[in-house]
Amino acid sequence: MTDAVLGDLEPGDVRVRFPPSPTGLLTVGNIRSALFNWAFARHFGGKLVLRIEDTDTARNTEEGYRYTYDSLRWLGLTWDEGPEAGGDYGPYLQSERMDIYADIVAKLLAAGRAYHCYCSQEELDQRREEARTAGQHSGYDGHCRNLTPEQVQAYVEEGRRPVVRLRMPDRPIVFDDLVRGEITFLPENLGDYVLVRANGYPLYPLVNPVDDALMEITHILRGEDLLPSTPRQIALYEALAEIGVGTGRIPRFGHLPMVMGEGNKRLSKRDEGSGLGEYMERGFLPEGLLNYLALLGWSIAEDRDVFTLDEMVAAFDIRKVNSNAARFDPKKCEAINAAHMRMLPPEEFARRTIPFLAQAGVLPLEPSDEQLAVLRAAVPLVQERMNTLSESVEMLGFLFVDEDAFGVDPDAAAKVLTGDAGAVLDATVKALSGLSETEWTTEAIEAALRASLIDGLGLKPKNAFGPVRVAISGRRISPPLFESLELLGRAKALHRLEQSRRTTS
């Protein structure tokens, strides 16, 4: 693998980058790209560079920068160079590199690798339409590629403001994609593209290759949607090498498979389930989410879906990434997360539920020793039943909520606290009242209720215990009933049973 992927590089020489924009939320596609770059760098002992694409200054916010950094740290995808980490190749915000871009464009123009184009948009549109009508390629036709000084002067006198275009080579551009193999782009499909707008504003096709060259990026792992821009960027790398920018080495590319959503359409940032924030709010574990995103194009083994990030780093091989589009399956994502929930030590599982219980107002962010004891005792009862941490509110909240704030779900009450429920609750209160505080154990509670409700009333367990469960937890689904009663405590349990009995029809 090493020779095929690294060539003559040493493993520690690997430098990859993740270049998000701070103008919007990170999507699962963004995170998958960040993950693969992070795993690639960690596998070889190289560097991950975080570079912020913030040239669209009108849309940038301080909150956007902070969200990006905090999100990556929450995921555990730490960077070696970049904002807040420093490094020898900064600045790492593109908005702070404008003078660098202007200087390099001037050098490209002086070397003849770029030129000014004075064509108006109307002229471009007209010539494109004529080309399409004639069945020819409708890209830029090179009209300004070889203007005479007199022609340039005439445009200047008209007051035209030119864009800057790269002079593309008149030959095929061939490269070995680490995911897709050898790819060839023919020159007739690669027109001279714009590097700088007429207002002097540098564009993505300029700034990213310039930054990659100056930051000595060795490998670029990015989405398949950016594949069409690759030959143009390779041409720019070649031009930059000619004017002495960077090391002269062209990065190796690996284009990751598209992530598809419902209807086999590309997952959009507007689609439900595409934004990282949704998973953070629902209580996904970062390790669970990343495990699933790794499966969107890569696997650690044919018969294995669940693995740790350390295991991924050790096994990661970019050549084994599948080039076919990957479909995002929310149910499988949740199942993978649930598997990681079960892998957590109970103490850690309890710790991670606290922010969700606190947000719901049933626990403080710093619980008391008594509250922590109840939480730790309850965790083994629910850890195998939960898929996300946010479910802890419904599963465990009833153990901590104040009695004046406790309520029974109306739907559960309508379906369960009817008919024979009154007799069941009467019998339950009578049976449990006979237990003292010292006798209030799971075993004693179960024995008392089975004797009273199963043997005494002749009820089936579902009919016997359903009303009790709703009365003490407020819901039809809860941790195991007898253990829940013990954790809730004698006084609270009897109070809730009596309250429900009073409202039972």
C-alpha cells in the first residue's frame, strides 16, 4: 500500500487538509470527508491541516467559525495545523491570504500562464449558444487567449474590466485517482477557466490549489462532486511549479463516493438528517456517528460494521474505498450508534446522559451524590434499551423529576389507566404499603405484586403491571418495573400510585 499511495514520500511526510466554510452547518458529507482525511493522516503519522474557506466575507459570522471548531472537537477530529492550533504555513483563514493570491496571479500573468479576458457575459452567452447550435463544445472558446496589444488597448479604452483566466495546456490531463484509478480529461472539454473576477475577487479554483501548493499538501481526499475541477487544478499546480510556488509536487487525489439520500438523490444540506446539529441534539455518540459515516464508502471487514476510531486508523486504506455512491440509511446509523452506546462503561454512559437530563430540567448539570447514585444504579437497566442519549429523558426522567412537576402522558393514561386499572392500582397500593423502607427491594416488590395481582386478581402480567408502570413512570415504556420502583423509593412510588388511582376512570 505504501508505495502505491505515498510514492517516494515517507509516511510522516503526509499532509492532508479539510477546508470547510464557516457560512453554514457541517453536513454528514462534510464530516465523512473530514473523517477520511483524519484517518488517512493518523494512519501514516502525518498531518491534518484545517483551512477555513471564508473568502465569502458577507456570509461569515464569528458563530460560524466557533461552530466549525467546536463541532470538529466534539467529533474528536483534531487538527495538527490551523486556526487555534497554529503552524508554519499560515494564515489558515483564506480571508487573511488575499495579498498572497494577488501576488501569485501577477506572477502567473507575467509568465504567460494566465491572461486577461475582456469578453462580456452577453458575448460569452452568444458564442456558447452558437457553439451548441453547431454541435460543438460550448465552453470558453479562447477568444482573448492571444490578443494583440492593440486589441487589449481597444478593450481598455472601452472601459472593460477583465477577468483573469488560466491558460490550459493543449493536451489530455491524466491522473491516477486513489479511489477510481486512472482518469483522463481531453483538452476540448477543458476551457480556460476564470481565476479572478473582474472586481479582483479570487475564486475557489485559484485559492484552493494555491493554498495546497504553499501548505505542501500531499494528498487531497474530497467528494466526487469536485472531480470535474481536478484537471483544471492540476494544470494550475503545474503552472505554480513553473513560477516557483510550492514544492512542485502535484498532490495525489482520491474522490470519495457521493452520499445519497431518499429517492436515490444526492443528500443535500437541506435534507432532514444531513446536518451534524441534528445528531448532536438527538444524543448520538461522536464515535457511533463516525463509525457509520466511515461505512459510507469503506469497511474494516466484510462481516463487521462496528469498530472504534483507533481500529479504523490502524486499518484505513484509501485504495479500498468504494467508488460507487453510498446511500445514507438513518436506521442503520442509529443501530450503529446503539452498538456504541452498549460499549460504553456504565459510569461513562451515566456521565454522558447528564447534559440531556439537565436540558430537560430533571437533573442539574452537577447532580448531588444521591442523584448520581440513583443514575448509576439506573443505567444498567436502560443501557441495552437506548439508541441515543436523548432517550434518557423519557427512560430515566421520572426518577428525578419533582413530584409537583410529574405528570402522566395523556395518551398512556387513555389507553392504560381505564377499565380494571382502578382495581389494579388499589391492590398495588395495598400490597406495597405492607413493605417497610428496609423491605423496599426489587425482590420484595416483585414478590408482593405477583402475589397480589397475578395470584390474587388472576391477571396476566401485561394487564397487571401496565397500569403500575404508567402510574409510576408516566409512560407505557420504562426501565424494568420492579427495579424502577426500588429506585424511585417507597414514598414517591406510593404517592404516584395514589395520584393515578384518584384520576383513573
